[in-house]
Amino acid sequence: MAHRIISQIVITGSRVLGRAFAEAYRQASASQKYAAAAGKGSTGNTFTSSGLTLDEACKILNVPPPKGGETNMEQVMEMFKRLFDQNDPKKGGSFYLQSKILRARERIELE
């Protein structure tokens, strides 16, 4: 009698796990296809490690976007230093904002 109960538990558990893994695989596959399709439509204006576009970086640092590939790096560095110092966690600022400001400067420097 006990072996019958144990075998039913094992069989039922196997079915549940099998269905869960199959569903997880379907979701992962669909997600991967969606991500690949979304990646094809990008403009190439995204900095992959930070996920910032050039426009976003310029808005964060409050500087005009570069025109003709020319960027006023003095203005970028001035705004970077000011905003970075204002958001110092030791002065009650935000480490998250400091990180965003740093990534914005790095993104603009790539241009």
C-alpha cells in the first residue's frame, strides 16, 4: 500500500515539474525572440553597457547635443563636476544619480 502512494506522489510530482519546465522554456523562447526582434530595430545610438542614448546623456548633463560630431567638452566636464559633487552621498546626495551622471559623461565622451 505504501509503495503505491509513494509511486503516485513521484508520478504526480514529475508531471507537475515537467509541465513547469515546458512552460518556462516556452516563455524563455518567446522572450528571446522578442528581444532579438527589438534589437534589430534599434538605431545604433545606444551605449550598450549603460543603456543611455546620446540624447539622454545630454539631458542628464543639461548640455546641447553635439552638432556635426563636435562636442563642447569643457561645458560637459563643468556640468559633470558640478552635478557629481552635488550628488555626493557624503553630502546627502544619491549614489544612483552619481552613477547616472558618470555614465552620461562616458556616453558623450564616446562621440
